[in-house]
Amino acid sequence: MTDAVTRAAEVLKEHRESIDRLDAILVYTLGERFKHTQAVGKLKAEHDLPPSDPNREAAQIARLEDLAKRADLDPEFAKKFLNFIIAEVIQHHKKHQA
């Protein structure tokens, strides 16, 4: 292999190691987030509160879009990601209501 190809392989390996660490951070962060949303779901069920809070969800989406812009992340992607999480959380909350 040429020096350039060898160096490219080393840089690729470094990027992939960073990606792997970041993926682990995302998984653990989502795990922690869902622990809290499960507790919220139980609390809502105990107090007969609705599983969904459209005002809170809209505020969170707007906040995340702003954070995404500041982080140089596509705000539409961030919005889709949060909508996916919110939908999952609402399903969990509905299970607690049943």
C-alpha cells in the first residue's frame, strides 16, 4: 500500500472509532431519557392525565430545531428524530393508562 492509502486507512479507523463511541453515547442517553419518560407515563396514569401534551411537544420540537441549527445539524432531521421519540413515548404512556 502507498503511504497515502495507509494514512487514509488510519484516518478512517479513527473516524469509525469516534462514531462507535458516539453511538454508545446515543444509546445510553436514549436509555436514560426513556427511564424518565416511563416515570412520567406512570405519573400521568396515576393522576389520570392525558398521555400526550401537544403544547409541550410543539415547544420541544421548536427547541430541538433551534439546537440543531446551532449544532450544524439538519433541523428537519432533528424534527423527524424527535417526532419518532415522542410517538414512542406516547405509546408507552398509553400502555400505562390501560
